[in-house]
Amino acid sequence: MSSLHLEYEVEGNNFVSAGQATEKVKFCLKGMGINPADIRRIAIAMYEAEINMVIHANGGKALVDIFVDKIVVKLVDTGPGIADIDKAMTPGFSTATDSIRDLGFGAGMGLHNMKKYTDEMYVESTVGVGTTITLVVNFS
Amino acid sequence: MTIKQIAEILEAEFICCEEHKDKEVHTACGSDMMSDVLAYVKDQAVLITGLCNPQVVRTAEMMDMICIVFVRGKRPTEDAIALAKGKGMVMLTTQERMFSACGKLYEAGLHPGS
């Protein structure tokens, strides 16, 4: 049973607002008294995913379900999709342009970081249709 | 050390949130790549960077950092400053370059953390 459901629109190519959805989720979890280490793990993973949606997929939606024992974040976009997910998971692999790197991102650590900081992570992607990333962090 | 001591060591100017200058910090991280900050940082309280956009503030916030030091005399964008003010995050700017800023702070007792 879901105790709290939140939804956010993530605007594509807007580098100023990128990260706002994650900020709101972080604020909400803090208010609920969740363990700070768990908050940081989901915040980093969700922020990486949100930045990816802004950079690569022209935005999308963040669907958040907070349960008593865990948080599940689904990031859904209708962007170009990921052709080779295994390759995209490799640390250092990136398709980001130099202009993205100038902004401090595109080191090819995004998907790798999401996996590193979460308890479960799923990537579903179809080229030309879009990508859905699911992130799960269990509360300690 | 305190944030105020960091400002003194680096001869840095406060850009915002000077009221938090007496907060204690023990660890720091220096990087211009926010992706790397998100990948490798654990418990650092201070971010030393030459990058000036609002994502620096968001990255620092995700990592629970409380102070950002801009090197090479850089000043963050207005929207980045506004964001930092809203979060009570201290911003400092120093003329020091990245390597010497990190070196001076390390020598003074600030460490990379676990």
C-alpha cells in the first residue's frame, strides 16, 4: 500500500530548473524523519536520473511512491531511448556533448551511480520510444 | 575549522550566507565535474569548484554540503546565488587556483573524509 504518491513534470533542456523534483522529494523525506543516509542515497540517484532526462530526453515525468519501508522512484521519458543498456552502465561511457561537460555533467557516471546508491534499479528502454528508470531505496 | 577560517586562509570573500560563518567543517572535496562529486564524495561538507551554475548548488545540497568555495576568482550566476540563499548554503570566492586552494586547506587540517 502506498502511503504517499507524488508526481513531477521535469522540463527538458532547462538546466536551471533541473533537480527541482529531487529537491522536493528530499525535503519531503526529511520532514518524514527518514534516515539521512537513505535520503542522500535516493537523492543522488534521482538527481542523476533527473539530469539525464533534462540532458538526453527533453524532460519527462518523475513518479514517486513513498512506503513505510522504502521509496520507489520511476522516471519516465519519451526520449531517444538507450540502444545498449550494458554499455551505458559502464563507468565513463557517455554520449553527452562538450557543452554538457562544460556544465559539469556527462562524465559517464550517471547510470552507474544510480545503481551504486540504490538497493534496486531497473532500466527499460526502447530506441525511438523512450526510457523508464526505476529506483528503489529501502529505509534502514 | 570554521567556515570563517576557510575564508581567512583563502583570503576569500563571502558571496552569501555569511551568517553561517561559525559552522564547523572537517572535510572537503575539489572538482569541476559534478558527476564525479556525486560519484565519489561521501561526507564532505565543503565543495571547492570552478563551476558557477545552479547545478553546483543542487549537487552540493544532494550531498548535504554546507559551503561552496569558488576558485580562480569566479562568481556564480545570480540564479545560483538565489538558490544557495534559499538553502542557507555559504558561498565564498577566492582568487586562489584549485590546486593551491585545496593544498592550503589540506595543510590547515581540512581532509577528504571517508
